[in-house]
Amino acid sequence: MRPKRFCPFCQHILSKKFIEGCQRLYCPQCQNPLYENPIPATAAIYFNENREVLLVKRRVNPKKGDWCLPGGYVEMEEAPEECCLRELKEETNLEGDIKRLVGVYLSESPVYKSVLVIGYWLAEVRGELMAGDDSDAVQFYPFDQLPAIAFRSHRSLIDDVIRLSGNYKLRPVVPVEKLHFGAYVITSSNHVEIAKRACEAGARIIQYRDKGSDKRAILKKAKIIRNITRQTNTRFMVNDHIDIARLARADGVHLGQDDLPIHEARMLLPDHFIIGLSTHSLEQALQAQADGADYIAIGPVFSTPTKEDYPAVGLDTVEKVIKVVSIPVVAIGGLNHGNVAMVRAFQRDTEMTVKQLNEQFL
């Protein structure tokens, strides 16, 4: 094979530079190494006994200064598993054992356009934690305090391990028993923009409720909102559509009285999925709890155009429901800033509404 002389991206003459422990081809113009085998890369996912994930802070571009999983490119004649453990050692000073393959994702790359990322779940690690190679820092992060993850493929791999574990305690963000605290934002109209503004203002939960789009459009917007919520560790719920909730890797699905029963929905969903249910009476609320709902919405409390088919239940019913059920309760329908969840109010002044609710309930 002829040696490479020119950068395939800018056509500048290549030189050699000592990078990551060996001499590599290097483009002075692009300021990037030219790997012989650039397409496959690996990432290591490890949870400690406190259910915290191991992350490294990047010393180099792309995404210099951001956090990601330990990992890197597979060398020539190196097995992906060997690469995963080698990169773990180089970046964190830890040695580990692979538990299983988690997933394979195509990740965007400013240098190679796309890179195939292979993720491995580690069973255990050994050694003294220490940043090295192209990492500036290495740290274990709790799931409710994750920083923004540099690469979507890495975030997806973290979510996959949560799903595979089947452990409710590994859910990111806040525990399910705290779902009723803070702003629960239900989107309407400009869904993506409302979700973005609400997350930036500190919303704890986003429910994507889209009654006007076809399923292709709903799925597209759901994936966009999922990426937005990941950046702020906000829980993401999809209204009605179990298939779209799964495809968009949401945290859960919110069902109505005319949707699939909860026990049948559970058969189609991973163990870690949250299921919420809309209820319109004390009897329905009690039944939802008995059927295994993680939380319920009760309403409409007052008449509202977003719930035209249901009569208002009133504050008395809401108070009774809160007293008799033990799962979280979200009140919806015709509410003001003194209540937990609103649809129209979030659309008019998203940031102020979210902040006022969080100040009141957090």
C-alpha cells in the first residue's frame, strides 16, 4: 500500500507527529491526526456501587472540554474489546472486564464525517482513578447530576445500559416518587421551541403532546425534544404513542383512558419506562394506582380548551385524590401559577411559568 502523502480533506502535505503514544500521520492545516483505521471506535460504560457513571473530560477536539465515556479509535489489527480496555486504561488508569456488548451507533465526526461507535458495558474496574492520555479529568457522576454529554452516541449507550439493567434506581434525573415536584411542562403548538425554552428555564419533566401531526412528524419532533432534554437531564414523556416513546428513547409514556391498559402497555415497554395515566375521577385514579401506574394526572380541574371532551372535576376531587393515592399526582386543566402543570400557561410565558413553579415547589 502506498504511504499517504496528502490530507484527504484539505489536500495539505501530511507530516508525522507523536500522538497517543506513537508516531501518526498529521495534517498541520486541519490540526488533526490521520488515523489508519478511523471508522470503528469504542466506548466503555461503567457504573460503580453507587450507580454513578464513569466519565472523562476531553482534552482534545472535537468537543474539547466536554464530558464523554472513556473510549477511542480501534487500532489496526486490534479487536474492539481490546481497544475498549486499552482506552479505559489510557484515559482513566483503570483496568476492567467487559460484561457485554451494549450497542453500536453511527456518530457524527467533523474529521471523518461519521464514526461507528461500539459500546461495551464493564462488569468491574480496578486501579487508582487518574486522568491520562487525551482526558483532562475523570470522574464518577450520579445519574441525577450528569453533565451534558459530548456525543449523542455516548448518551444513547448510557440510556441503553439503564434499559438493559431493568433497575428503576438507575433511572437518570430524579426518582419517580419526586415527579410531582417542580414544573411539569406539557407542550402544545410549537412543541420543540416550548420544550427548549422550558428545559433552559429548569423544567423537571417535558410531556410531548401532539394531537395535530402525523406519526412521522411526531417521531421526528420527539427525537429532537429527546436530545434537548438530555442536555439538561430533564425527564421526557411522550403522550399516547408507545411506539414513538420507544423509538425516541423517551423516559416514559403518558396514556389516556382510551389507550392501551397499563398492564398490556408494560408488556411492550422496557422495565425502566415510566407510565403515567390521565384520570378524570377518584375512581379512575384509584384504579390507575391498582393497575400499576407510576403517576397519574387528574383533571381537568377547571374547564379548558385542551380538554374539551371532559367536564371539570374541581379542586375537591383533586384534594381527595391526593389524600387517597400514594403515587405522584399531577393536576391539569385551567390552572394558574399556583398549580403543578399547565398547557396554555406554558405556551404564553414558558420561562417565567417554569421558574415560578420551581420556586414554589422545589
